[in-house]
Amino acid sequence: MSSTPRVVEAGLRTFLCAYEGYEEDPFCLGEFVVVREGAFPALGVVVDAASGPEDPSRPLQAQGAAGQTAAEVLAENQVLRLLLRTRVTVVSCGYVEGEAIRPLLPPAPPPLLGRVEAADDGEVKRVTGDGAFLALLVASPLCDDAVVAAAIRSAAGAFAGEEREFLVGTGKELARLLKAEPARLASILRGVAG
């Protein structure tokens, strides 16, 4: 990523971050991110990313010659980068209190204009290790089955050499949380395996 996004809307359950302009390589679906600023540094999972005009009353017009790639069009029209923004929506899945990472909603939202960074493997392992983070994700209306599965796949990457144990534990926690929704459980597990 070429720039660091910042929090532009903040809540306890979700926060929205924006890059300074258009970002070709924003945070990915299911990626764990952290805002390390504020009284309670917040961790979350990316549930959506969207790019478009900064001013919605001025929609982007198709540009470029036949055969040109998006990168070539942007290289020729640098002013477009100033008119576009990439935004990423994040669902909270934990916060830092002292030395502990708690897989709960934070007591306060992250600060506006706080820097949003990729969580490191240690942070991901600590917030996901016992599977408790799943309760916040499956309860969020912003987290469909694809988001939950992407978050599990993303978290598994932090458990190098222990992925199987993590996935088995996560599957058991999902089965407990979704015992009344077997179709949703099956859909998420298919997404994890996929």
C-alpha cells in the first residue's frame, strides 16, 4: 500500500477509514487491522472496500483509449487521483487494554484521523486464538458468510505451523455459535475451505 488510511467515521461496532486518494491495493476482505492510537487501541476485520469520486455529485467518467489498462489511464491523468478516494469499512473484533488484547467491543471508538495499519501476526493470534472474536463477527449485520470465512482464512495465516489446530478450534466455536443456523455454518465452513 502506498499510503496509510485514517479513520474518518468511528463507532464502537464499526469504523470507516479512507486513503488520501485512490488506492489500487487497499486492505483486503477479512484482513485484520488495528488503530494503535487512543485510550483503547482497536482491532477489526475489513468487511468492505470501495473506490469512487470524493464528490458523489461528480461521478467518474470513463476515460482511456481502447486497450489501455487502468494503470496507464491513471498515469496519463494524474489529476484523477486527486478526485478519487478509497474507503474501507471495518467491524470491531477486539481492543487493547494494557498488555491484554480482549476479543470484545472496545469501550470507546478509535479516534478520528487515527492511522489504520495491518495488524501483525502476534496481534492477530492474540485476538483470535480462543475463537471469541467470532461472536462479534457473526452478530454483525455487515458480516455475511463470505466475510466471516475470509477473516478465518486471514487469521489462520498468523498461526504458522499451528493452522490446523486454529481451524479446528474455530470450527468448534462456529458450531457452538451457529447451532441454530446449520445452513450458515455450512456456508462459512465451505468458504474457509475454499
